[in-house]
Amino acid sequence: MWNSNDTRPRVMTYVRRDPRLLADQIRPFQTRDVLWLTINGMTVVNFYRQNDEKDALNTLLRWPVPERCLVAGDFNARHRSWQTGQATNRGQEIAGWASDNDLDLLNTLDVPTNPYGNTIDLAFTNMPLAKATVEDHLATSSDHFTLSLTLPYVRPAPLQPGKVRVTTEDELKRFVEIVEFGATEVPQADSTPAELDELAFALTEECAGAAAAFRAIRRIYPRGFNQDVQMAKRGLHRMVRRAKRQYWRNLIDSFSSSGAVYKAVRWLKSPGPFQPPPLQVDDIVYETQMDKANALRRATLERRTSDEDIVNPWTSVCPPRSIQFSPEISLDEVQYATLNTGNTSPGSDNITVDLLKTVWHIVGTHVRRLFEGCLSIGHHPKPFKEAEVVMIAKPGRRDLTSPRAWRPIPLLSCLGKGLERLIARRLAWAAVHYNVLHPQQTGALPKRSATDLVTALIHDIELAFAHKKVATLVTMDIQGAFDTVMRNRLVLRLRKQGWPDHLVRWAESFMGDRSARVRYQDTITPFTPLQCGLPQGSPVSPILFLLYTEPIYQLCNPQGHFGYADDTAILSIGDTVDEATAAASGSIDEMVRWSAANGVSFDPKTTEVMHFSRSKLRTAPAVRHGDIEKHPESALRWLGIWLDSRLSFRIHVEKWAAKAQAVAYHLRGLTNTKHGPLPAAVRSAVRACIEPVLLHGSSAWYPGTSRPRWNQLTKDLPSSNQNLIQRMTKAMNQAMRAILPVWKTTPIAALH
């Protein structure tokens, strides 16, 4: 980490983006003057030494030189090996170091590497047939000549399997023919788990094999410092700037659809091209891509074991209800669950939704047989349990050295997700219909959104205000979320809730024998087994997680429990703030005891507290989460909505209006009175990218032009939110100026 010229790095190595090049940075020493890279099994060292500075050279001399190594850089030293004359600036030590490590000097004797006639840029290697050439005609605007190094044959990195690209009409036509020809070999038996596995494998292999046949797989100018060359260089830069400006202007002017403008909006969040830093887990630092991939796999996918799971989930139970869940499935239901979704990234089988749509008239009946057989006997096929997990950085995270900054995105089989989506929809409907879940438990349920849940929470707080009471809100997060779910505990929970045995056995099979491999940058790890946890990215995981955590919302004060997925909130109401705080602490203690007995844990670091009162509180007591005191916040964000102690929502509006205004400024920068996309296309982008951000949560906090009195609910008062509306209006005015080709001085009234 550097923050000034005294700590900034003084060496930099660029590596071309090429699938045949696998580059990793290693750090045997912490220094800003030496950069070590391993590229396809070869170690490349970029070195810089400033005049008589000792630290950089001492570091290099201590470093053990490996095989297949190249060391090059500015040594600022003389020795008769590369320049005749007396040795200076520790040149003798450098020559001795090279000799002791069997490093050959690639420089030609007395060929200068700078305009002053000195040979100070050196290259050493222990690889045979390497050579170096001083290319003094390749200008780099530096006082050094370019030293061109040619290395012997470097073995290319193994190419990782790419994704299937079958897009043209001819390719799709031939793809259908191949699948149609191979469909005659699809197994007809589907009554046992082994036969269902064989059927699923045959369907995925048939489509994947058919698609695999159609896989789509310096500036130079003379060096010079006279005025003519400098003028020519300046003219070239101006011409390049004009060409770039004209290119982007033509590109923006060509935007005629809303889709093109949406892509332009994403320019605002384009990721940087730099490689992520080494990963640190506990006290161990991982530097190579494969080591980082394996470390992230252990930290994100294998952080929990099945040690806390129960042994036998099939003990006798007495459920309070009997839930009807038919194993019969129609072809229309299968088609809707499998194909009525976006063309998301496929799993390891490379079968996309679009490919399934193309051949559905051939494989549809086989897929229905497969799905119905799986649900009837309670089995999830093995090919659907293999996931490819892509690690991406979480938005807004600057410290990428921690595993918590990375989000695992599993890519599952699109065919398998069709079965999971079908069961998830049935589960969600039945859970609501049979009152299995708490009324204030949302997420993955129809007609229950996060905003609706916060609206219910705000209503309860306002009701406490009306009765002159104080409310304390505690928000908690289930640590690990899906990873905490254990198979046998889930099976027992489903049986206690009254779900039929064939569905419970399917859930048991769904969680068993799962495996995953991690894709990180240019590397892929082998498949490894997963002991517990619901798979991220599966359509059925959210509803199974809600059913698994359902007992939480039946603990003390059920009316004060609110939950969305793994986010839980407890609202405690009392006549005084001390009374509400004591009730909140008691609720936390009961939830912690339940979690300890059920293999679930709440992360104290993410627990937040907020006191709500109509009048200013004299004290703000803390709430205890275990041995940790959690002091109340000035503003608390829950499910995307900012809450303050008096429910003024000023902070919420300011934050979301600022986000919307940033996008509005970005869109406005693409347009003016002469150039830019069509107004209709920009208007669609504003409706899709600015208005939802600006109005986020408005149904929860905006009462309209009037609101009820706290002490007389039958009488209304003028709403006090007009100043918030004015803040939102500023962002919307910027959006209107982006849509319309108007001048900066155009009155706002004319925009409307």
C-alpha cells in the first residue's frame, strides 16, 4: 500500500492478456524496487536501483535464484563484463552474484543502453538460447533505450475449457439435427436413482456433445529530442485525441435503442484491469492464482463441516399439519420452469437455456419423465449436483486481500435448475397456503417483498409513536447463511413441518454428494466434495433456507420478528427506552441459545441497534449480544432503507438521490444539443436506471401529501416530507436534461 512518492512502487511489468499466458505475482521480499512474476513456469524479475541505494541490490543478492529465471532492469553499475573500464557502484558484487548463480549476461559488451554512452540496463538469465538487443529506435520518452529480450520457446499455459457459442442459424440447425439423431439413444428407464442419473447424464451429454462441434473458439516512431520531432509528436497526440473523440461521438450517436444506452450506463461501473493482490487467510498469504482459488474455496465453500449435524433425521415426529405435494408434473409446467428464464451462464455442461429452447420439441418429453421420476422417488441426479463457482469481487470492496471481499457465484446446470425452480415454486406456494412460515418472514415467497417487510416494520414503529412508546430495533445476520444448513437437520425440520416423505427425500438427495470446482481468473480447480450447505445460485435454496430457519420467528415476541432470507430484525416496544432495551437483550439471548442448539450462529460484528422515539432521548443504552455491547447507531440501513430515530428518512433520500444523480450526470455527459443517442432511448434508460434508484423504498416512507396525527389518528396533517421531494426533484431534473437536447440555461418549466 503506497500513499506518497516515498513509498510508491518504482517498477512495473505489463503482461499481455492472453489465455496462453498464466501470470502470478510473488513476493519473497517486501520492496518497491523489485517485482517478481511467474509466467508459465518462468520467473521474471523487474529490478530498479537508484544510484548508490543499497536496499534494492541487497534484496536481490539475498534472493535464491530458481531455474528458468530472467532478471532485468536498471542496475546503475559498471563492470568490465558489460562495459570496459573500472567497476563502480558495486559492479563487482553484481558480476559475482551472476557467476555464483549460473546466470548468463545477455548484454553485448560496450553497447550503451542510454544516450550518455553507459551500459546500465542489464539482463541475466539461466535459460539457454535467450538474447538481448538494444532497440534505440523504440522511443519510450525515457532517458534509457529499449532493451528487447527474446526468450526460448515458452510452453503455453493449458487452455481452460471455454463456453459453447452456438448462435448462427446454420449452427443451430445443425445442432438440432445432431440432438435429434442422438435422442434415440436416450434411456427409457426412470424408476430407480441409478436410472435417473443415467437419464440426466444422457440428456446433458447429448446436448453438450452436439454443441461442442460449433465452439467459437506499437506504435513505433524514431527517438529524438529536437524541435521538429517534438512538434511531430505533439501533432500525433492531437490527431489521436481527435480520432478517439470522433470514435466515441460516432458510437454514442449510433445509440438508437434502450439496450445500447443501458450498456453505456454500465461504463460508470466498469471494473479496472489490474490483477487482484495476494489473498490473506489468517496469517497465511496466497500469491498464485491456483493457491488463491483453493484458499477461496476453503474459505467460502468449506467453512462449515457436518460435525454438528444430527445422526438420524428419520425418527418419529408428530407434525401439526399434512401438506399435499403431488409428484405428478405436466409438460407445460416443466417447460415453463426450464425455459421461462433468462439465458444465464451455463454450468459445467455448457448447455444454455437458448440451446434447450432450440431442441425442446425433441427432449421435452424426456425432461418431463426425468423431473417426475426425481420427485416421485425423491432423488436429485448426480450431474445436477456439480457446480462451477466463479469468484468475483463484491462491489465497493477495496481490500481484496480478505476472502470476505469475494462473492462465490455458482454456475449450475440449466436443466437441473429447471427441476429446482419447479420444486421451489411449489414449495413457496404451499408454505404460504399452509401457514408454514411466519407472516413477517419474506424472501423467495410470492407477493412478499423486502419493501413490504420494511413497510410493516415502520407501521409498527409509528403505532408505538401513536401510543407514546419507545421502540428498539435490533438487526442481526445469520453468519454463513446457506452454508450453515445441514442436511439431516433440514430433513428433520421438513418432516416436523408436515411435508410429504417423497419431497423430504428429494431434499435429502439434493444436499448430498455435492461437488464444486472454482474458477478464479485464468485457473480452474478440480472438483472437490462439499460436506454441507445449500448451493448458492440454486432456485430452491432460498425457500429451503426459510423453512430451515422458520423456528427463529416462533421464539419470544413473534409479532416483533421480521426476516428476509438471512437478515433478521427484532422490534421491542416499551414505555421507556430502558424497558425496550431490556426486552431486546432478552430476545437476543433466546435467539443465541436457539442458534447454539441448532448449529446456526449470528455474527455479532453485523448486529446493529437503533432506538426510535418521538422526542429526543436523554440516554441511549446499549444492547448486549453475548459478551459484546452494541451501541445504537445514528442511522441504520436494513434491506436497502435507511432508518433514523424519528423516521424522518432524510438520510435515506439523500443517499439514494445521490446515487441516482450520479447516473443522471453520466447520461447527461453522453448527450448535448448536437450529438448523443435518441431521446426515446435515453428516456428508457432513465426509466430503468434512475427512477428505480431514486424511488427506492418510497412506498415504505412516503405517506402522500398528508399524514395522520400521532395522537388523533382520524385527523390528518400536511406531510412533512416536501423537503425530501425537492431533493429528489433535483436528480430528476438532471435526468430530464439528459433526455432532452436542451441548453444548460433552459428553464426547468420548459423541460416539463
